Amino acid sequence: MQFDISDLNIPLAISRVKRDMRDDWFADPLQYKDILTAAAVTDWFDGEVEIQPTESLNIPKTGFVIRSAREMFIHERVLYQALVDKLIEAYDPLLRPSAVYSHRLRSGQKSFIFQNTIDAWKAFNDDADALMDDDDKVIVVTDIQNYYQCIHFDRLCEQLLNEEPNSDGSFQNTILRLRQLLSGWNPDGVGLPQNRDPSSFLGNIFLRGVDEHMILAGYNYTRYMDDIRIVCGNVFEARKALQELIIKLRDYDLGVNGKKTKIIQRTQDEYRDEIPRTNEELDVINSLLAQRNVRSVRRAREMLDALADRLLESDDTHGKEFKFCINRIERLARCEDINYDPTRFVDAAIELLVDQPWSTEMLVRLLRSSNLSAQQEERVVDLALCEERNIYEWQSYMLWQLIAIKNPAHRSDEIRRTARDGVSGNRTVPFKAGSALYIGACGNSHDKRHLLQRSSETRSNMLLRSVAIATQRTNATTDRARRESVVPSHYLESTDDYLESIGTPQFFAPLPQIKASQIYDDLPCFYF
């Protein structure tokens, strides 16, 4: 099929994708610095293209359950963003600001497309709490079951076509291209890619009919993504509101999560679990970081250290407050203006890799930013090589990269053997991709030849991308030929040119050094 992208702002879309990538589950080892250019994207869509299949992967969630994640080819991700950029300024105003809090458009063509999500989440909680101004009132708390996976995008596109901004047909071509792209990813017609900014906006549009129905029915209804709250005068009104919501959601082939659905009075103990008050200590720390000057950031550092030490002493490292601390401590460790050593928190971070696999991305970033002792390196390697404990493919992908970056040479033979076995066996794609990157960074020519031989049948974009990076600067003529037969040219050409321009081998983009003025803006798009 063909995609005309001449009317799309590809440079803007690329800048927004780069911002969105900061929260990626399976972050690219080079942050796509080699192939994420306007020229490369334009060349890709010049002529006939075949939509690349998305890859179904798994992410651990709280409670040791897993959720599905779908990863797409990077140039198609730019197209997805560019198509939504074309729509969002006209369609976002259709959403009521007093009802829909999540992922609202930030004015101007900025790299971050949405208003501050931390502020939006806090407003969602605070406004619900303000409506509960009488002890007799109750609140319905629920969320939508498997929200993104259950969105029918044919219906979504019909909604977009029939909304007022398209009354003159000005967005018809954009919407039809969006439908083509989504259909290429999901031939069954259901599901939007999770953890992607364009999906967050489209999900809001999809639920607009539900939002409007509940508001016009007279309910104090608010929503943040798939989290819904309805403040009612008494329990019987709340039951009626919940019933009406469930029936309306059926029109969209959606339903609520029964286990997370509650009707709560303000006087009940669990009310504060669902509608938390603002944590003044955390707010002060965030406010200090938001001032963006060295003096305020140093004061925030002192408060973070004191809070994290207190949590460690009370063995309270499994709560959201400790996650809040680690996310900010890791940024401080990379701050050029602050002389800060986070190694005092390394032991706790390694322990949490076992106990909280769903926090792996945050923990690995801290370990990358810290000086590890030989004993601490041993613990990380033991986890990565242990088949009993290292069972989450998302965590495996990041652990292999961490080991390659730290490169504990005293165990290199053992690690190399495990990596070679990993790319040879029935391991998941992320495990193989992480092992491939370790072989590239720490293996020898025989290891890389073995990697190419074992990757000849793969069709995984994720694994082929890792193989292209791992086998850079292959010297032997037969190995270069094998590499070109295994890895698609759209990876090899741009990747090799980029790596050649650097002048030295690079397998992982270093975590960037930041200034005190940048820490607040570099934080992930969530409070904890």
C-alpha cells in the first residue's frame, strides 16, 4: 500500500516520538538516534510499503501478573504520531475539561503533546475529593477492563469521520490513512498500541460518547484514561449510575473491572486509598525541582535523601513513596550541577529487582547511574542468569544490557556462554535481543558469528535491530555477507553510517547528563 506523508509534519512527529520514547517499555539501545530522522522516515514511505506486524510482548504488573504490550516498527510509529498530530488540535476541544482529565492537548507545537500529566492526575483526585463535601455522599470508583486492547478502531474512525471537525471532509484522508495503519497492525480490527501518546488521545475520543451520556444524565462524572469516578448523593443513586455506565459501555464492547469497582463513603477507611490526599512532603520536593535552579534542587536532594533513608530504615521500600524517591534520585545522579552519589541506595534497588519486577526500568536506570561494587555486580549477574528468578522477558531485556554496560569481566566466560545459549534456544525475543546486545558489546568474533547463524530465520524487528547493533564493524568478508543476508538493509545502512560517524563502537546510548534546570522536565509522565 501507499502512504502519502507530504501533508504531515514529520519533524514535529519525530520530536514528539522522542519525548514519548522516554517511557518506553522496551527502550531501543541507541534510542533510534541512527534511524529516527526525517530523511529516513520519508524514504521509507516513498512508494509501496508493507505495514510491519507488531510484536506481542509481556510486561509485569503489580501483583506479579502480566499485561500485553505491542511494539511497532519505529517509522510507522512516527506516522501514527503525525496522523494524530493532524487531528488533535481540532478534536481535543470536543472533550469536556471538567470531565476528561487525562492527555489533554498542550497548546503550541511542542515536543510534549500533552499538558503536564502529574498535575492532571492530582487535579483528578483533588476535584473528586472536593465534590465529596458531605459525609452522606458516596463515590463510584471503577475502571474499564482491558481498555486499549478492546477498542474497535473501525468504530473509532467512524466517530472521527462523523464528528463536527470533519463536517466538510477536511480530515477524511487523514482518518482513512489512520485506519489503514491500525488495520495493518491488527487485522482483527481491535486494539490500540498501549503506552503510546497517540493511543491516549484516540482512546479519549473513543470514550467521548460514554462521557457525554453520563454528564447529560446529570452525574458528577470524571475520567482519567480508563479510571472513572462518579460522585453521588447516596448509595442508591450510585448503584443506578454504575448500572447506567455499564450498560452504556456495552455499546462500545467494553466493560468495567469488577474487582476494582467500589461504592465508597468518605468516612470509610478505604476512601483514602482510592482518593488520596496530596502528600505535602512529595509536593514540596516536586515544587523545589520545578524551580529549576541549583539551590532549590540541592534542597530537594536533601529532602529526598532523608525520605529515602527513613523508608529504608522502616523497610518500607515497596510503596509508591520509595518509587517516587528513586525516580528523582536517579536524575540527580546524572545532574552536572549537583555532586551526588546514589550508591547508598544500590543494595535496595537490587533487592527490588527480585521483589518488584514491574519497577525494573526505574531500578536499572539507577544502577546504570551508580558505581557498583564487585559484590553488587555479582548479585545482578546471578539474577540475570537464574532461570528460576529471571522469568520476565521485559526484565531480562534490561538486565542483559545492564550487565553489558557494567561488564563484570571476572565472570565474562560464564555470561558469554549463557548469552550464546540464550540466542540459540527457545527463549523469548526480548531475552534473545538482550543477549545479542551483550554478545555485541562483550563477546568475540566467534560469539557474533554464532549470533548471526542463529538469527537467520527470525522475522522479529526487535531482534534484528539488536543483531544489527551487536554485529557492527564485522570484519571478515563471510561474516559481512552473512550479516547482510540476515539483517534488512533499512537497519544496516543507517545504523552503520551513524556508528561510523561516531568513530567508536557504541552499543548503548549513554544516559544523558542533565542540568538542575532540566530534572523536573526529564521526569516520567507519572507522579510515582
